[in-house]
Amino acid sequence: MWKGARDYQPASPMNNKSSGFGGSSDERDRLPLPISSTVDVDLFALSHQGHVRKRNEDHYLVVHGGRYLETVFSNVSENQPGYRFEETAYAMIIADGVGGEPSGEVASQEAIINLLELALRTPDWQFRWGQKEKNTVMWRMQDRFRQVNAALLQRSDRNVSLSGMSTTMTAALTHGRDLVIGHVGDSRAYLLRQGKLARLTRDHTLAEQLLNEGEDIKNDNLLKALGNVLMQALGGSQSDFRPDVTHFTLEDKDQLLLCTDGLTEMVDDFLITSILADAESAQSACRKLIELALVGGGRDNVTVVVARYSIPESK
């Protein structure tokens, strides 16, 4: 488990009413307390090739980032060396290569690498979000998805063996109570809250599009076939590419699940809910979900990321 600011408390007491910086009590009251770093996140991720596919075309990435100010030397009252004022964020990304060809494996990996590179080149990472900062993060998420899409299209144009390569991608960024999700394709994000599982993303498939338009598809085989037809994917198109970017507010004991369709095609929502609710840790939940997908047939690659949040009450 990754811990928050409490990992960095110095040996001597100093944090009764302030962030730990010295000065008079009135001055300390004006200094901001850490917010996002007080949230504990239990994280784990796992991927499996499955029983049928010759290779794993799924890729994932989980990162922990932040900014901090740490006292090195000081004789200021109540501010001893080793104290950190810290804000943190977590990013989780899954990508499922499309097509069952080597190009799908390349596409999913390249999409994540490109997204990471764009993030690392950003000069002003946003922490301590207000409405303006949140809007900036959401705009950047959408813009980065568009840039990744363009990069995949350019690479496939330059390399005939990668022609038509594409991938789904679902990315979640959590910062304190804030959750921003960027999404394209049919991988999914779910939130378990108080025993109820809610899907946070929509499938960009022909089946879901027709259902949203009011079509009544009673033939289960037809519905399944249309569910395999992606209408949006990274690398699929430039002109009509429209990634979804949404914001949610987390609560204490929430669980976030990102998964590829290798899980959702093999395991129903009832079993997913049961596993998340009963598991002792994120690692245990991931392993049990993968196991259920394999027992159910393992007809596709399967990737899961689970994050469990412990959020203190706001003061």
C-alpha cells in the first residue's frame, strides 16, 4: 500500500494545528494543510494472456506522483529537518490492442508510452485543485488523447506492417477526492460504493450506440457481434475522434476498477461486485478477478487495476 503524508511525520511533534512550518500560531493557521497526501490508496494491477490468445495485447501502467517541500536545515520553531509538505496523485492506464494482430500489441504499448511522455513534458503539473485547475486537467486529458491518436496514425502510415493498428484506452487520475477519467473504446472503469457497482464509462461500440438510440436488439448473438464493433479507438480515425473525459468525486472506502473486456465478457457485474466487496486488499481482488476470467473461459487477454481509497473526514 502506498501511504500519504503520514509516512513523513518527523520524530518530534509539530503538527497540532499547522502544516509544520514555523512562526506564530496565527501565521501557522494561515498556511495550507496537505489535502491529497492524507488519502491512503491501496493499489494493484495484473494482466494475463488468457487461454486462447497467442500473445498479450493488453498493457497497463500505474504511477504515483506529487510535489513536496521538505525541510533540510532549520532552527525555526516547530519545523524540524525531515518534515514534508506534500500533495500526491495517482494515474492508472489500461489499453487493449485491437484486431488480434501484432499491431494491436504495439498500439496498446505505444499509446501508454506516448501518454506518459506527454505528461512528463508538462511543465506545470496541477495540484491543490480548484475549479480552474480541474478544468485544466480535464482539457489536457482530452488533448493528450487526441495527440496519442495522431501519433499512432502517423506511425501506422510510416510502417506498412502496423497499418490499421489501434487500441482502446482508459486512464484514471485521482488527486485527493477528485477522479478524472479519460476513455475511448470498450475497456471500462467501475466504481464500487457502499456495495453497489456503477460503470463510469460507456462502450464505444456499435451495439451500445444502437441501444442508446433506442434500437431494440433482442437477438443476443447479434448484440454480442455488434458489441465487438468499435466505433472509437486510438489510431482508428482522426476526423471524428472524440474521447470521453469525465469528473467524479470519491468518497471514503470507494473502490475503483479499470479492466479490459477480457474480464467483463467472462465475469458478470454481480461476481465483480462480490469480489471487490469481499477482498482483503487490492492485490487479492485483482488475483481473484483474473482467476474468475480464466475459469470462465479466458477467451481474451484480461487486465485489471484496483484502487481502494481511505479518505479522512474533511476538517
